[in-house]
Amino acid sequence: MNLSESKDFPINTSSLKEVRTFSREVFEKINLDQDLKDELVLAIAEAAQNIVKHGYKDVEETTDKMEIKISLNDGQLEIGFFDKGKPVV
């Protein structure tokens, strides 16, 4: 099975619920153990929260979006996060 889905989210903590919902919906299409799906949803939500908290630290308002992309190609799962926030090192 091959799959590739992405979605843009506003850069704010209130969008984290939408991030979890999107992730769950994508993982329901993939044959994975439920515990693994739950762990992946949590990890994605935490990474998105880190983008908001650290990549946009001291930014009061922005029209920037963060894109989350989940792909499965030939059994390889890839999760990507794309934003224009400050790099965190």
C-alpha cells in the first residue's frame, strides 16, 4: 500500500487538536497495531507543539502555516514537518 497525505495547520496551540485528528485519520488507513498508531499520533502532536513553542517563540501573531505530511511507500513510513519558524539547535 502506498499513501501520501498532507495538511496545513495554523501556527498556534489551538490547532494541535486538529493535528491529532488528521494524524489519526491517516493512520486508520494503514494496517498498524493500535498502540503504535496511538504512539505516532502523540509523537506528531508533540513535534507540532515544539514547532509552535520553539520555532515561533516570541512571535505574537503569524499567518504562517505548518505542513504535516504522512507518507507510506513500499512499507516505509515517513512523517515530515514543514514550517518557516526559527531553526532550533
